Amino acid sequence: MAASLPETIRVKLSSEEAGSVSITPVVVREMPLRELVELMLDLTGKNATRLREILIGGTLVSGASRFRWTALEAGVESLEALLATFPDPEPERPFAPERCSRVRMEGPGLREDVPREALARRKFLRRGSFWDILVDVAAEVGLRYGGYFYRERADRYVLEVPPAQLERMRKSARLLRYSTLEAQMRTGRVRQVVFLVSRT
């Protein structure tokens, strides 16, 4: 019979830099098991069997970090009970732009995460912001629900940008207060925008 799940697990944390050997130091910390599992859920979904395999494997790469720990034997029933405490995707949940924390601009050679505040700031003497334009485009075109992003604790809403609206966004880049972001928007490479929206 598998032992009950520990509240914390000793984890070695290091940097995972693509294409190079990292010489950053390894940090050892006691990490809440729930926090570690939350990082796994975007890979496994709420699948206890798959989650158990990763816990036994003792390694996980999430973002720019690699986590390693001593193999943890966990019963499927215990993991299912833990998974039941995490949110489920809710495709019927309406888009709430006021709870959006950031957006991800995606396109050929482009994957840029931008805080909402950076899009909502207005230039001097400008009545609107780029955020206002983005929300208008989302309302006109409609959004596709993209699932729940556990690592970010947010629902994803995907805007597939039609050519006409892309041109509108490109022309509205002058509303952005940051020149680097403005230059990226003017290239017109954005093909979709992912809104990350918290539930609280």
C-alpha cells in the first residue's frame, strides 16, 4: 500500500537554458507538493497515472527551470484526491477582460508576453490605449476558450486575428508607450493573442 502524500518534497532547482550549459548554482528547497504538482498539470492534465509517472521519474522542466527530487511513490487514489482540489477547465466561463493579467502575442518568429498594464497605459494627450483596441477586436471577432493554465492559475482565451483587424492593430501601435513593443506590433507578425484571465 502506497504511503500518504507528503506535504512538502525536497527539490533541487536549477536553470534550464536551451542551447548552452548552465553554470548557475543548484538551489535546494523544501517545496510544497501541491506547488510542484501544479507545475506538472499543464503537461499531464488531471491524469493521476501520468502524474504518478512523473513523480516516480523525479524530474520536471518548467519554463526556464529544472526540478529534481528523489523518486516519490504515490498511490493513484491519493493523487486523484489531490487532483480533485485543483480547478477544472470551464469552456462556458465568459471572458472577463478586467481580470486579465497579461497577454501573449504569437506569430511567425514572435512569442511575446506583455503585462496588461503595459498595454493599458495611455500616451500623453491620447484618449485611448492599445488595450482598448485589443478588447474591441476581441469583442468583434470572438474568442476561443483555450483551457486552464495551471502554472499561471488562469484561463486562456485565444484571439485569432483576421488580416483586417491585424492592420487595425498595426496602425494603433502608436498608442503604445514602449518603443520596443510598438516596433514589434508594427511588423504585423501577430497571428493570435492569448489572454490569461484569473478567476478571482
